[in-house]
Amino acid sequence: MVRVLGSTAMILLISALLLLTIDSRIYSSRGWGREKKYALVLGWTYSVISLAILIGLVIYV
């Protein structure tokens, strides 16, 4: 179970970084404000969830 949570946290963190860097730039250059906002919100949400999982693993394992 620890490996699954660790892998999930890493996948979420990588997805968050991609959403915050690449997708938000693409949406902003095309003038898609609503999509940029959703990408930013989803990216920060993934970051928070990933960090919560990692902190939980450090505390409980």
C-alpha cells in the first residue's frame, strides 16, 4: 500500500507541474482565460493532495 500511495503522490505531483507550467502557458497564449483558470486550480489542487499524501507517508511509515 505504501508503494501505491508513493506512486500516486509522484504522479499527482508531475501532473500538477505540467498543468501549472505547460498547460497554463498554452491557454494564456491562445486567450482561453477560463481554461487557464481551471488548469491553475486543478494544478494547485493536485499539488496539495500530493503533499498531503507524502506528509502522511512520512508520519505514518
